[in-house]
Amino acid sequence: MTPSRMFRLALVIALVVAAVIFSRRCGAPQSEADAVPQNGGTLVATYRTEPTHFNRLVEARPMARLTALLTQATLLRVDPNTGALVPRLATEWTGTPDGLTWTVTLRRGICFSDGTAFTASDVLFTFQAIYDERVKSPLALDMRAKGQSFQLRAIDDHHIVLTFPSPFGQGLAILDSVPILPRHKLQAALDAGTFRDAWSASANLSDMAGLGPFMLQAYAPAQHLRFVRNPHFWRTDATGQKLPYLDELEVQIVPEQNAELLRLQSGTSDLTNGGARAEDLAMLRDAETAGRVTLVDVGPAIDVSTLWFNLTPGSKAVADKPWLAQEAFRRAISHAVNRQAIVDTVHLGAAAVVYGPVSPGHGDWFVPDLGATPFDLARARTLLTSLGLQDRNGDGVLDDASNRPVEFSLLTQSGHTERERTSTLVGEQLRQVGIKVNVVPMDQRVVQARYASGDYEGIYYGAQANSKDPTGSRAFWLSNGPMHFWNPNQPTAGSEWEGRIDALMLQLAETMDHAERKRQFTEAQQLLADHVPALWFAAPHVSVPMSMRVGGATPTVIQPPVLWNAEELFVLGPRR
């Protein structure tokens, strides 16, 4: 064999080995290593929530985010597995040395799904809508530095200049959360003050257009959404083949997790809403060994379920049960909850004990045992006694000074087994210290409506995290944020400690040095732990199940774990 032939053979072998290693590292099934992506076919995903809106600038709920991922595009993307900035509608960007001003070059020659050309005017329009007070966009809070809006101007149709009004720690990564919407479709609604009504769940789907890989073709309430290939989508793969590979993606509405899993096992669906439950892992591993599913461990969850009370001043909950507003009461609950028992029984050991909303999945933002309240029934009883709560009639339930029982209703999401089981277990544990908990499972949309109206005492629920960077969750941390669960949308901070967290989060958003950002965020976490406005118990390990038909998947801990790069998914084989 000649040296040149030996070199070519060695190169081929190296490339094959690298491809196999890469496919395994990314969580792809080993059988996919030799698969060549082909156009065509349909994948079926299940989702547990019903859409209420298809406009991400109006709605922050998971289905609106999923629809935006599939039908819209952003200027750039933060790769959820590597953290790298990846070009999307922007092809390149150059900044001034102070990091305040960026010149962004837009992709040329591309169109929305209805054939209308994309230009810089669509980018400017999108930010105009975000900042319009009538829109009340959930994105507006994050698109500010020191409370001031970003400044954008167009140089021409394919270049814009973005200026941060002050140093902005997250930098251009913030653009990953902004889908660029069609000015020609929505400008009239914005001008008329009806933007919030445009693209609602009852809207005419033909009125929608996007720059994403798919178009929403049909929506049947309580049944499914059907997305079809966008013929004008601009991306191609490394060989020049147009994306997306799929002809169609069907998202079936399946509120209950058992039903989701049955569809995956039976081969009628290919992807589930998120990670598998702990009690299903053994069965799924057996199915993986048998070649029926693929199971990918993507690490600890970054969206930890939360228990909080309605602490809004003047709320019926606080008026009827003022002890809910006492930090000592909430700290007593934290001591009375055996978190390790939740890890062992609800998650079968596949979780980590946590005392705050930041989990090991957040990397070095996580501080182990910060704010720890060890399981200590004696300490819990002492705290409750200090509030004058005693069992005055011997029935095992504490009473307040007015002889009313110390009990509260805890709303949670029906069909979400982790939340239902944790709520029930917490209720059983709190009974040991004389607190009666009435767990009320409800449809997710009802829970959300009760939260929005303030008609509740306690809720065990959660929100999806779309970034490991804490500045991506300012709607939770800031007192005027809509997801500041215990007392949202405050005009001004209702307490000194919340005001201090506000200041820290604003500093965090403006600080470029990572070590200083970490110090600021650690202080914010400590303040939250000191005042116990909410409780966290366990961060489950996330294992993502898929059918063997799914090719091109690179699962991540950030929701949605597989559909985040839906244009690169392809069908490996026929449905069973």
C-alpha cells in the first residue's frame, strides 16, 4: 500500500471514529452514527399544556415558547449544550471595546414563510412591540439595562446598530430569547393597540408568518398542533441540503404523564414533553436494551418546582391567615419537610436536595447548602410555638389565637406526578407538626388562572428556565416581575430585602466580570434563603426518552430538550 493510500485510509478511519464519538457524546443512539439525514417524514411529540397564545412577545408560557422555536427565528442562538453564540438571522456582529455598541449584519435574501422579504425593519419593529407599554410584553423586563431600553437603528436593510445604555452582563446572548416577528403582518395591530389579541389561540393561522423551520398549519384544541415545513426556511446542512429535514411535526396535547409514556412505548409518538419520571427509568432502560427507545441523561434540572404562598398585601389569604406572612412560619415548614425523603420516594434517589431555586445544573452559579434548613421537627415546633400556634383542642392540628385551625390549601398541577406526589408527601410531613394541608390537584390552566387572579393560599408549581444565566430569570428575582411568585408585579419593592435583591440583580445585569457577577448572585440567593418567601425541595436528574426513529437529536437540560433544534431532526425508520 502506498503512503498516500495509507494516509487516506487512516483519515477515513479517524473521521468515522470521530463521528461515532460525537454521536454518542451528543446522546444520539449508536445506530444513528452511520445514518445519513433524509428529507421527509413526520415525527410526533407530546406536550402537556394547551396553547393560550402563539405570540411569544405576549405570552411566556411553554407552548408559546415552543411555537416560537418552531415557527420563528432569532438573530442569534445560545447553544444550550456549549453556551456558544451561534449565528441565526444575524451572520456576524462586531462590538466596540466597551461592549456597549454592536453592529449586526443580517442574513440576505431570505423570506418569511409567506414569501415576504426579511429586512432590518422587522428587527426594529419587534423591539418596538416589546417596549410598547400596551403590549405588556414579558420580554420587556429583560430587554433593559438600568431600567432603560436598548437602542436600535438601521444602517440599511441588512445592518443594524444595537446600543446598550449601560454595561450589560448578558451581552448579545439576550437576543437568543427574541423571535423576530413580521412587521408587514403585525404593524397595523400594534398601531391600533390590538397587538395582544393578534395570534391568539383562536386566531386565523393564515395570518401568521415566520422565519423559522416550520409553519403552524392546524390547531385542534385538546388534540394536537400540526407544523409543516416552511418552504422559505433559509438554513442548509453541511452538504447544502435544505432544512428542515422533516415534512411535518405533530405536537399532540397529552396532559397526563402516564398517557404520554404509553404513546411513546406503543410507538405512536416519538418525543415526550421533557424528562422521564424516576419510577419509569427502569422500564425505559429495559426498553432501550430491547432497542425500542433511546434514553439520554442530560444532567440536573434547572427549573425546580416551587412551593409558595400568596403573600400579596391585602390578599384574602393573608387577611384570613396572617401567619402565612410570617417568616418563622415558612421557616418552620422548611425544617419540617424531609427533603431526602422526597428525593428517595418521589424521585427514587435520582435527584439532589436543594434549598433554593438554583440547582447543580446551573454550574458555578450553584452554591451547595446555601440557606440549608435541615430536617428538624423540634426546631419546626419551636418556631410555630413562637407564633402562638398551639393545639388547643387536642385534635392534632394547631390553632391560632382565634382558635382557627392552622391549615391551608395547596394547588398543584394534576397529571404532573412529581408535583402531585411531592405535594401529598409534604402534606403528610407537615401533619407531624400540626399543620393541615389540603392538596388540590387542578388542570394546569386553572392553576395558572388562579395564580394570575390571586385566588389561592399556596401553590406547588414552577416555571421553565430558558437559560443557566440568572439574568435570564429576572421575572422571578425582581420584585416587579410577573413570576415573583409570592407577590408579583410590585410597583416598588415591598420589603427592604426585596429591594436589595432588585439592586443586586440590576448590578448583575450590568457587570461584565464573572467573579463579581457570581458574588452578587450569591448574595441575592442568601437574601432569598434568609427570608423564605418560597420553598424548594429537590432538583431531579433529567433523562430524556425518545423513540428509535428520532435522528439528529442533541438533547439538553433546557426546555424543550429535543425540539430546540427541530430543523435538524430526521426520521431514522418506519413507525412500529
